[in-house]
Amino acid sequence: MKEPMSIEGFDLLTEEFKYLLEVEKPKVANEKLVAAAQGDRSENADYHAAKEKLRFIDRRLFYLNSMIEKSQIIDPSNSPHNRVRFGSSVTIIDLGSDKEDKFTICGVLESEPENGLISIHSPLAKAMLGKEIEDEFKIKLPLEIKEYEILNIEYFNIFSLKKNIRTKKDFSFH
């Protein structure tokens, strides 16, 4: 299954992959060699810590690689946002409570639900995709069915809305 993401999301994914592969993994592998040279490995905490860090790095590299292989880069700025699609910022109103909310549909790795950035795979995003302004839709929750209406559809760059953008210091395992 393809994994939609923005250009910036893909760039960040590949930046983390390259950093872990070219900087972090060699550094930790060297730490492991230095610790191993200190003698008895069975009681060597530095050796075991480095070995564990390498396992974490390898698992993360495997995950990032699979996401890179599955990625489908989408530039939502090139699409009209007359209908809800990837990258659309959608203002909805809960028809039961008259409460308004705004959500932007993005890739799973770009999502920040607490900041209104929801994955394209989320039930809310799936229910909104393809809808137009004034369209109504329902979401089935465990205890109730919620009804919403789309008030507005617009486009903002996903990364201009993010609050938690990972940097190189977030990529390392220290």
C-alpha cells in the first residue's frame, strides 16, 4: 500500500535515514568496539548499551526504509481544493453541538492530531475525502453517530502548520 506524504515529509524521512546510516550508526559501532576492547563483555555496561543502541538504530532504519519505499509524494499546492483531498485544511461543524473544528489531512508520519493534522488513514479523514463545502457526513463512534457539515476547504502548507518538526538532535539515540 502506498503511503501519501508531502515533499517536506519525504525529505525529512530521507534526512533521518541518511543521518542514522552515515553518522549515528558508525559512531555507535565505534563505541561498541571501544567498549569491547575493555575486556570482559559479560559485565561491560558500555558494550551492552552500545549493542542495544545499534539494535534501536537498525530497527529505525528498517522502518524508515520501508516508509521510503512505500511513499507516494504528493504536492497538494498543485491541486484545486474545491473537494477534500490530501493536504486540504477543512473546517467542519458538529451538527449536534455547533462546535467548529479545523483539520488538515496529511501523511501518517506528518500527523499531529493534537494540532489538527490528521492522517489520511484516520476515520475522520476517510469520511471527508472527496466531499465539498456544505456536504454533510457521519462518523460512527463507539457510543454514538456524529454528524458534521463541511464549512470551508482551503490549502496551507502542511509543514507551516506543524508544531513538532524533528531535527538531527531528535534522530540520535543518546
